[in-house]
Amino acid sequence: MQSTILHISHAQCQKGGEPLFAPVDLVLQPGEMAVVAGNNGSGKTTLLEAVAGLGSFCQGGIHFAPDNNRDSWLQHSHYIGHSLGNKASLTCLENLHFAATINGIRTNEQQLSDGLAQVGLHGYEYHYANDLSAGQKKRLSLSRLLLLNKTFWLLDEPFVNLDQTGCDWLFDCISKHISQGGAALLTAHDNKRIHQQADHFIQLQRP
Amino acid sequence: MNKIVKFYHEMGSPPSFYRITGHWLKPLLILALLLTVYGLIDGLFFAPPDYQQGDSYRIMFVHVPAAWMSMFIYFIIGVSGIIAFVWRMKVAEAVMMASAPIGALFTALTLLTGMLWGKPMWGTYWDWDARMTSELILLFLYIGVMGIYSAYDDDPRKAARLAALVAIIGLINLPIIRYSVEWWTSIHQGASISIMGGNSGIKEWSMLRPLLVMALATKFYYLYSMLHRARSYLLRTEQNKSWVSKQFIEN
Amino acid sequence: MLTMLDMGKYNFFVWGSMALFALMMAVDLISLHRQKKQLKRQIKARQRRTQS
Amino acid sequence: MRFWILLQRDVLVAWRKKSNIYQPLVFQLLIVTMFPLGLGAGAQTLQKIAPAVVWILALISTLITLENIFKDDYEDGSLALYTLSGMSLPVAVIAKAAAHWLTTGLPVIIFAPVIAVLLHLPASAYGILMLSLLIATPIFSLLGTVGSALIMNLKNGGMLLSVLIMPLLAPVLIFGAGAVLETTLGNTPVGHITLLAGCFVLSLTLAPLAAAAAIKVNLE
């Protein structure tokens, strides 16, 4: 695990020239979890995208300690957004294989099917991602987290679409990751359990 | 020297750009109008008829300045596109986007007056020769720059950066188009002013004078139109800055 | 005066070009000012909104 | 390794959705049927326009597939997978272009003789037709990535894409169709082919940079 510290300082995002939320500050160290909450349209996704490098801040920004190297930080983080990043016409196994290889991780078929089994997709190795249910698609994308072994997890509404067992599993999964020295930044609009568990709780407010 | 540096820095910041250029607008417009009136009267009534083309060559007094402007303005767009893309200068974005409509207008004017000139000279309104074709492609480049900007209307900053990228690509592409089209075919007459004074070059001062006056007039008009639009552009994109609201409280 | 305006058989082409030139410049000038006017209204309305 | 996996994935995705591959060809066939219907079926008329038509059809049928090069990836989120993986963006663009060429450019080249036969292209011009298309279709794909990256998060970007890409493709069309035309007229096409190769080198060096810049701006 990598011990970079993520600083978000006085950051604001905009949409159509108007700032979306009041400035946000956060220091996230490995071994900690931060949860971003807020109503619909409060800019949770925009904030997370900006942190992941898929958007930009209009005020303030992020930097990293000790060496302010964005690229090396990106190497140690993984982002799962609203669009899950699964190719509809590829099988689960192929999707996972691509995600691993593009991140520079060599895998064999056994590791990949183990990865799928961990998220409860055992027996779906050769199903097309298109044929999965919404919850299963979510599980497929979450299986990347376990396989890629990155320090920072950036998750946008990870509990949406998951059933009760899925939520429990993900919750345990995140707790385990934190206890092993990982860090997670996630958005969740109404998950009391994760709100209580969070080391940092950010409520996005109108500017 | 210090004054120039200071001026340069002031022009880079939207509020002072807005303030300084505000004083230039009226003189520029008046100058442009006066020169146009003088140039056209001189060109239409006092310049002697051409021994080959008769009176029809007088179209040149609007066609040629417009053609020069169409290329000159694209060059400005390309250069300000580079500045906007590399240094993210807001004023450069404003200049780029403000130049595009007037440039497209001059390009369309070049094409249309070219057609009106072509009919009596070659007997046809349109001919796929090198210059007309590349002028038409130039019009596509202008439309492309404006099109990409208006497509991203929800985020003006991103729109301007993408438009700058399109403008830069066009700037690189322009000589290639020019060369390839020329290679393709060419029956157009030579350039109107040739330094070597070739067969088609205009040597007569009384013909050259209105042409140069019109060239100046279109340049001044371009400056007026561009600055006017650039100022509006800055007002629109900086609406939530305090300097914009100050402009309107004073009035 | 009329002989001065006469461009021989090129009347249509020469005066057509001049008319086009004038028309295009006029279009540009008018659109310029309309845009500015619209923008001013917009900004003033916005100010009223934020002040109240 | 990353280059190959991206290339491999894209080819696989296109292969799974075979309509992507054969639709441009069907489109070509449809259009080419309209020419004799509109012009008259005289072999001489068709022969005259054949070099241009074969070439323009190749161009248009690749043009209609350009929009989705990055758009699909942007929409399903897999663009984030490779832009955030630390992979060099221009390299990713070349991989995308290569995959696009394999799945649309190559079928178009293979199909070109069929179109040429239907239009009575002189036999002497077939070799140069194939050669010019072989050099030019990669240019379409490479320049296409630039256009596709510029419009990737627009809903109806197709028309805009054509406007943006047309000035870029005009020289390619001039040299490519020109080479075939010169051959049918009995002249040497060497000059045209050389210039076409020049265009290829230029687009191979500049297009990935431009497309990468466009993606970066779009993700800002």
C-alpha cells in the first residue's frame, strides 16, 4: 500500500458558470474513509470526478503529500463512477481481464474467476456484461477493486443497486481495505451505516 | 519600453481590456466608414477602367480586401487559439471567438463577390479552381470553430479550449489544403499585387490606391467588430465577477 | 450623374457586389448591437435578482 | 502491453457487434446502386466517374463510423479505465485508431474491387486503387480520432464531426482519387502516392497528439 496523503483544499466545482457547492476541505490519509453526502444535484459526482481526474475545480484544488505527483497518485487509485466502465458486449471475464491488463497487472484465468467469485459472480464468467442485472453489473465493476489492489478507492454511490447481502459484503470489503491501510472516498446519499463509520464526513452545502 | 510591457499586461486582464478598448470603438468605426466611403467612391468613379476587363474589375475593390481579410482573420484566430490553449488567457479566447463570425462573413463575401466577378470574366458563377475551392474550405474551417464552440454552450471555458484546438488544427491544415488544391488545378489569374510586376499585376497607382484604402477600411472595421464582440464575450463569461456589475452600476 | 453610375454591361455584377458588401457589413453591425443590448438586459436582470 | 490489450478489446467489441463491420459495406453497395439509376447505365459514363466514386464511398462509409470511436467508451465509462490507468494518451489514441482501421478500413479496402467492378473501373487502375486506399484508410482512422475526441460528449455530434473532419480529409481525397484518376488516364500516379504517404506520416505524428489534447480538455 502506498502512503500518499490526499489534500483537498477549499475546492469548488462549477456547472454552467455557477458554483455547485460551498468550498470543501479534506485531508485523507491511508487507513481512513471519507464519505461525501448531499442532496440530488448537490455536486457529489462532480466533486468525485474532479478528484479522480475526470473533471476540474473552479476554485482551490487537490494536491498530494509528500511528493505532489498527480500521475503517481492516479497509479494508486481507482475510480468507479455512475457509468461503470463495463463493455456491454464483452464477457465478465474479458472485462476484468482488460481492466487488469490496462492497469499493468498480469493475471491468469484462475485469478480472474476467483475475482468474480468474490463478488458473487461465480458461474457468470462467460456471460456478456449486457445480460447481467443492474446489481450484477455493479458487482462486476466492484470486482476490479479487489483485483487491482489500489490504495485509494474513489467510489460514486457504490451501494446503489446492490441488494442487502451485497451492501453488507461491500461494507465489510471497505472496512477490511481501510484496516489494511487503504483509503476510500465515496459518495452515499442515504446510507446511515457508512455515514457513522466514516472518519471524515462531508455534507455538501449550497454555496 | 516599460510602457509597452505595462500595456501588454493590462490587455491580458479582462477588466482593463474592457476599459481600454471601450475608448477605441468609436474612432475605429468612424475611420472604417470614412475610408470605405472614400475608397469606394475613388474605386468606382475615379479609377480608370481596365483595358481588358472594362468596368467589371471594380468588383476587385471589395473582393480582394475581403479575401485578404478572410485569411488574415483566420491567422489571428489561429494565433490567439494557440495563446488561449497554451496559456489559458481569457482575452485570447475572447479575441478568437469574436473574430470567427466576422471572418466567416468576409469569407462568404469573398466567395459571393468572386462569383459575381467570375460570371462576366469566365462566363460562369462558379468554377472549381484552386482559390475558390480553398476559400470554400476556409469557410468550413470557420464554421467548424464556431460550431464546436456553440455545441458546448453549457461550459464556455471548455468550449473555448476545444474551439482553440480546432483553430490550431486548421492553422496547420491550411497550408496543406492550399498546396494540395493548387496542385489539383489552377486556372485563376495571378495575385492582384505582385511585387515582380508580372502581367496581371496592377501597376497603375490610381487603381492601386482605392484597393489599399479599402484594405485599410476592412481592417479597421474588423478591429471594431472584433473588439465589440470580444467585450461582449468577456461580459458574458465573467458575469459573476465584480468588475462586470460595476460597469452597470455606473451607468 | 447617371452616366457615372453606369458600369456598362457589368451594372448588375458591380453594383451587386457593392450591395452585398454593404449588406454584409450592415448585418454584422446590427447583430453586434443586438447581441450587446440583449447581454446588457440579461446582466441587469441578474443584478436585480441578486440584489433583491 | 497496454497498447495491445486496448487494440484487442476494441477489435473484439467490434467483432461481437458485427453490424458495425458490415453496415458500412452495405451502405456502399446501396449508394453505388444509385449511381447507374441516376446517371444511366452506360459503361462509359460510369467509367469516367468510377475512380472518384469508389474513393468517396470509401471515405463516407468510414466517416459514418467515426463518431463512436470515443463516444461509446465515454458513455459506458471505460474511457476512464484507460485514461486514468497511467497509459500514455497518444498511445491509447493510436490503439483506438488501429482498431478502427482493422474493423472498418480493412473491410472497405477488401470490398473496394467489388464497387470498382460495378462501376467499370479500367483493369489497369485496380492495383493503384488498392494501394491508395491502403495508405489512405489509416489516415481516415487517425484523423477520425481527432474529430471523435472533439465531440465525444455531445449528443448529436455527427453533423459537426463532418464539418470538422472535411477540411482535414480534403487533401487526402485529392491525392487519393487523383492517383486513381491519373492511372486511368495513363499517367504515372507516383507523385500523388508520395504525397499521400506524406499525409500518412503527418497524421500519424500529429493526430494522436491532437486527439489526446481534445480528450484531456473534454475531461477537464
